[in-house]
Amino acid sequence: MPWHLFMWYLVAMNVIACVLTVSDKRNARHGGRRVPERALFTIAAFGGAAGMYVTMRLVRHKTRYRRFMGGLPLIIILHGILVCAIASIESDKVEQLLGLLLDF
């Protein structure tokens, strides 16, 4: 998979995670339909953990839930390990990955 497509995938997943988090916060305040925790963790596991964690801290949503405030950083660390493992398999891609990250 080309690295730029992977980066756009991560951007999309993090935007979705932010929107779901803000939506859940708004619905919690106004008595609307909540986003299931399983759905939040699924989006986080598929690449949206960083965006979700930052958004939860910013809007103060679910910050008292240890499973979120501990689980999301763990998922972020696991994502980092996975990216490093994939990059080491394709060592020539490491320079491309770093270049893309620095371009953002």
C-alpha cells in the first residue's frame, strides 16, 4: 500500500473519531441517542485513537472512564509499534514515511 494512501486513511479515521466523540458528548448533554462504547473503540482500533483521545480531552468527554483514558493511549502505542514493524519490513519505505510525516 502506498504510504500516502495510508496517511489519508488515518486522517479520515481520526476525523470520523472526532465527529463521533463530539456527537456523543452533545447527545449526552441533550438526552439524544448515544454512540455505543463498542463503536468508539472500534473506530479507535482502526486508526482513530489519537484523534479520539485528543478530542475527549478537549471536550472533557469520558475523561473519568479509565478504559478510555488508559485504553486509547495503549491503542496509540500499538499503532506506533505496528507502523514501525511494517516500515522495518519495507526499510526503503521508512524514508518515505518520515518525509510524509514531516510534510504535514
